[in-house]
Amino acid sequence: IYQSLSSDPFVNLSLENFLYEHSPPDSKILFLYINRPCVVIGRNQNPWLETNLRLLRSSTGLENNGEGGNTVNDGSALFVRRRSGGGSVFHDEGNLNFCVICPKPIFHRDKHAELVVRALKNVGALRTRVNERHDIVLGQDAQEEPSPLVVKAGPSDQDAESPPLEKPVRAVKISGSAYKLSRFRALHHGTCLIDSPNLGQIGLFLRSPARPYIKARGVESVRSPVGNISSALDESVRPFLMQQIIGEIMEEFALLYNLDRNALRKAQRAHANDPELSSGDDWVTGILTDEDARNEPEVCKGIQELHSLEWKYKQCPQFTFSTHPTEEDPRPRPEISPALSPSTKAFFRVKSGLIIESHISTSPDPDTAQYEANCVHKILHNRPLHEIWDWASVLSSASALASQESAHPGAFASKAPDNELSSLAKWLESQLGH
């Protein structure tokens, strides 16, 4: 049983991966950690589709409830791509991350989610359960019929109206999971919303303004209403709730895998002031720190990979961005901006993070529009989309290129004055993250 003192998601995900790849094949591992505010997307997800990148890069004012060890509280949120599949999630100091690594033959998807449910029920969250998507939810699904109140009929109330049914309590998601499987090992990690102070902002970070314009391959997240476990418990338990749940998860892990009771006691009493590992004949427990991560070359390598722009953006499956319906994506589109002429079009095809096709034009004349698009494509071809910070500069360069060609004197310069190009640049930045 390990617990991390680091609040750095790059460190914790790399420690987790190191344990997965280097632990004995017959071992069972519980790893618990709390990250600073961040959005974490799945291995095969599209950041432009799954997150509001512009909000992430400019985020300020996020709350910190004081959990999570060495917390960086600058009011910002990080963007992270993990190594496992699944959907996008928001982490902060009110969210506990759990990871269980075990031999593949004894793994099934609900096993360790049920472990967490038992721990939550031990602290009083009795209406938690695992649903059909392997998520942990709190409350009752809206489609479930509530049980009617039973009223014993008397001789004078045979015709009495039945009492009204209680309104169903909508189930809210408090935990989502992702998995990584190899020939011999299985990793299940998940989130657990204990008492997030940023619950109202999670949707803002996980809602991309570009979603109506993007057609993507890869895995899309399933949107679900979320809630805190603390909402189902008495206010008086909140100051100690995180540590209480951590202790109960350790207890349930020990019961599930018949862990030595001395090992459990050592794990539950491990403290930041004594970040040492304890061990017995067949167990190890204790605290992991940023220093432990820095001292292990494989973990350092993993941290560098997760930080790299290559990993964050170029792992993205192919996608298109289009302001207008196309043959491959005929969906109707919302109006892009009242400041732009109706003839304005923007289209990209992005593969491995690089723009391989593009069409940006403002002219209503088809020939002039195609010429404008050709000029823009000369600027954009094979450029990494995530490295385009200044769309005004891109469009200005394309406009200058267009003005050199006397065959199309109306391209950009007269049909799209500077303020319209500026409006188009601002709109693209609002959608794509800068």
C-alpha cells in the first residue's frame, strides 16, 4: 500500500506507471494520491474536443480546500494526457485518486470499484453503488421507479387517494474509472469526488467550445452529472472525511487480499513527517514523495514524456474542424460570429497534431475564396496546431501573400478588412485554445 505526498499529476501518474511495469507479477498494489487542479484526458482522446484549452491556459481563481500535501495553489489548472484509456476528468484537492494493480487473471472491471463502494458505505455514504458503466454513483437513477409508500387501508378509507410518490433522487457520478491491461498485469485507477470546492467549474473545463465543429476519431467522454460524497454526509465529518475514506479504502483492500494486519496498521499510520517505507516478508507500505520520483530514472523519464507537447497533442487521433457542413460531417453548425461575413469558412484536417489540409476564406466569390484558402494553406501546411498561438499573424501573412497576386486583387485585402481578419483570428483562438 502506497500513498503519495506529491500533488503533481505528472509525478503521480508516472509513479503509478512505474509500479505497474516494475512490480512483481503476482503482487497486489494499492496506490492513493491527490492531485492539484488539472484536467486529465484518456490515452486516445482529442484535447480540442474534450477540454476548453483556452480556459485551462488562462484559468485563475480555483479554490483550494487544503488537502493534498505539497499543493501548488496559484489558481491555475494543468492539462495532462494519461497512459490509460477512458474519458476526461477533472482533479483537485477534494478528489481522491485510487489505483489498484493486480495479476490479470484475478481482475474484473467492477472488483475494485466495489471495494471503494464498501469503504464509502463504511463512512455513511449508504446510497453509493457501481452502475452498468463501472462508475460509482450516489443516489437513485432517475429512470428507476421509487417505491410507493404503503398505507394500511381502514374501513373508512377504501376510496382514499394513494399518497404521492416520492420524487426520485437523480444519481450523480462521484467516481469514474480507466484501465490498462498487459499480458500478466491489470491496472484500474479511478477518481473519487470527496469534497471538491470546484464542483461548479468542472463542466466549464470539460466542455470544449469547438465541439460543434469537430469530427473526430478516438474515444469521446460520456457526459454525466457529478456530485461530492460530502453532500450525503453530516457537515461535522467534512474536516476529516478525506483521511477517513483513505483509511477505509486501505481496510477494504486489506480484507480483499488478506493483507497482514501489521502492514495495514503501518499504512494507515504513515505520516508526512515520516516518509519512510515499511516492509515485511511479503508486503511493503508507506509514503512516496517527489524526491522518490526524482531518484528513479524510469519515473523521471515518464514525467518528461507526460510533459512533452509530442505526448499531449501529437498522440491525438485524426480529426477535422469545419465551420460548415461537409460530406463527411453533414451536421448543421451554429453561427460562428456576427462580426464575420456569412461567406466566411474555416476548415482543417489534423493528423498526429499537424494540419495536413486547410481552407480559410472570407470571399463569397468561389474562385477568390479558393485563392484565399490556398494562401492560408501555404502558411499552415504541416504546422502543429497546438503551436499556433497567434492566428492574427497567420491571417496577416496570408493576406500579404494574397496581395502579391494581381489575378485576385479582391482576396482578403478589400473583401476582408483588417477588423474582419482580426475578428476571425479572435474567434479561432476562442475555439482552439489561445
